[in-house]
Amino acid sequence: MTPPKPAPRPDKVSLWRYIRLFKQDILSAQPARLYRAKMAEFRTPFFRSYLCNTPELVDLVLRARPQDFPKSDRIREGLAPLLRNSVFVTNGAVWARQRRIIDPAFEGGKLHQSLPDMWQAGLNCLKRLHKSAGQPIDIEPETSHVAADVIFRTLFSLPIEDRTAAQVFTAFRAHQMSAPVVNLAALLPLPRWLPRPHSRQTRETATQIRQLIEDLTRRRAEEIAQDTAPDDLATKIMTMTDPETGTRFSTDEMVDQVAIFFLAGHETSASALAWALYLLAPHPEWQETLAEEALCLPAHEAPDMALLKQLKLSRAVFREAMRLYPPVPMFVRETTCPETFRKRPVKRGSQVVISPWHLHRHELLWDNPDGFDPSRWDTENGKSCARQAYIPFSAGARVCPGAGFAMAEGVLLLSMILRDFHLTALPERPPRPAAQLTVRSKNGIWLTLTPRQ
């Protein structure tokens, strides 16, 4: 069975038809030729957009000259109500300072400190899943629940059952459904000082989330001042001093960063885990292999990094899930000077689109690009594409600082679930992939989980 992907639009449509499709879902608004194109140009009355779809162009934009291709304000506008000036949307000196403060908290040597929180969140997830065992369930709400539990435990030492954490989780689910990836008003040539409109629900949920996060942040600042704060990610980041300026994050700055930690650490992890479980459902042979591998995990205590490294097959499945369903399907940059892409002139101010969704399924690069095959990572083609055409966490200077955290979390939770359950898909309820804030299913991801003997 080939995993589902959105049906592409016809090659030629009117601008207004394209805008309507784009508003519904940016993935199905794209033509099929992008799965084999090396580059594509899109013209609108207001700007030009170029999809860079070869390893050479992706490397140029993300790795070789990232300073010449900053984040596009057109994407920033859609995320502004919640993220404001978070590290995900800033550029230049502001972004560099933010990364100098944030990156040390996610260094590989500190990852082991988060494993007990991931483990406890996973155990609580298994308890909830056992209550619904044998019944068809939409697995997406549960992967969202456990991913939110992980991020609150690691950030603020709070379980998802905490009242404030539960309120943020509920508000974020509503925000995720209402906030578009791209604000269509940002595509118009309006003055930069003119505010772009957002839906009332988007504004209200963003305000609610930020107020709750601000309360948590102020509470933590008081604990830091009294030397009673736990040694979690929030404390590490709030007490980190920028080595160049000697400054720390203010409360407002920290709220911006926590908002993106929650988006990146919760939404993307939830999306990837849900798709990994779905992809395994029609493949009992892979399920049995992962279940056997997961027997190395202890029954009652968190594993260490050495044990986590033994989960190689679970890691291969999770990587394959992020290849087929990259949580963030597109990155948008902007040219700061005239460029030449594949002998084609590109004007200053043009939009440059890097699409993991299309790059990960590129017909000229990958063997069996639309198929589920975790063993591909041991083939020559898979190893080559992993280096050149696999960017679920972006690449270069702006690679996600929490990439190692996300991989550890996803691999561990996937192994824990497969150790306890056998998965069965519902053929009558196939998922319909669509890009919201992340790649989700319009109609849920329905599975039946049967406890293993």
C-alpha cells in the first residue's frame, strides 16, 4: 500500500483558483511536476517565487550563504500573533544573539537529562492507550497529548495534568486549527507598517497562550531569584548569558522563545509520531521487528543514552516517517541581492521556497520515493539522499536546535508503543494529509491498538 499524499492541482490554473487552493492546503495547491522539477518559478502580480528543488540550490540557500537568504516576512506574518520575535522568524543580529543563548541548553551532552521526562510521559501515554485498546481511535490527539507532556516536563518540570499546562495545550490545539501557514494578506504589496489581518480565533488563542506562558515564565524568574528553580530547560535558557553582549532574555523575549519551543517541540513531534504509527500499521513485519528491538528497554526506569542508541530500527522508521511526512513542509527565504539560479536571473526581494515535502519525494533523487521503506537508509541511494536531500529539521546555520531532542523523543515513544501494542489501520478511514501549522491529517489518523501478550 502506497502511503497517501494530497492530489496535486492541474499544471495551469488561474491566480484566483490558485489562491483558493492555497488557502485550503498549500500541498494540494502545487502541481505534480514539482515532484520531478529541479526548479520552478511562480509568477504573481506582486512578486516572483522560486522553488529550489536540487541539492545544489538547497545547499546554496541553507548552508553556503544563509545570510543572503533570510527568513521571509511573508511567512513571519502568518505566525506573528503567537511567535512575535521568536528565534524561528527573526534574522540577522537578533537571531544570532537568540541562538547564542538557546543553543547551549540543547547541546548533545545535556540530552540525557531529558530522558526521564520523556520516559514518564511515555508511561502515562501507554496507560491512556490501554484504556482504549481494541477500539478504533484517532491517534493524533494522543500523540499531541504525549508530545505536550514531554515539552512541559522538560521545559517547566510540569506534567500535562498541571492546570496551566493543560490550558496551554487546549488553547494550542484551537490555535493550530485556525492559524494558516501563510497569511494571504502578507502576499499583497502593502506597507510594512500596516498590520495584516488575522482571524479572531487566531488572535484570541495566541493571546491566551502567550498570557499563560508569561505566567509560567514570571513564576520561574521568581524561583531563579530565590535559588529554588529546578534545573530544566527553562532555567537553563533564562540564566544563560550571551557571551558577546552579556545580556539575558527578558520576560517578553522568553515568552517568544517558549512559544516556538512549544510549537517546534510539541506540534512537530506529535505530527511525526502519528504518521510513524500509521505507516507501521499495514506492515506487521516491521511492527514485530520494532517490538523485539524494544525489549531492551527497562520496565520501570528511564533508559540511558546507550540504550537509546540500540533502537536503530525504530530510528529508521521515524526517519522514514519524517521523509514522507516532514512536519514543516516548506521553508521560505527571501533574496537580498540579485541572484542567478540555474542560469535564470532572480531579482532582489524574490521568494525562495525550500520544500522538504517535494525534496523528500523527488522522483529524480530517491528510489521508490512515495513508498514506505525504512531499510532504504542502509542503501547507497538512501545514504546519498540522507546527506543531500533530507532536511526535516532544515539545515545549515538555521538547523533546528532541538533536532537531537526530537529524534530521541520520537524514537523512544515509538519503541514504547510498539513494545506494548500491535497496530491495525482502518482501510475505510484513510488519512488525508494537509499542511496546517504542521503536516496533519484533515480527518484524523485512525488506528486500532491491540495489547501484546
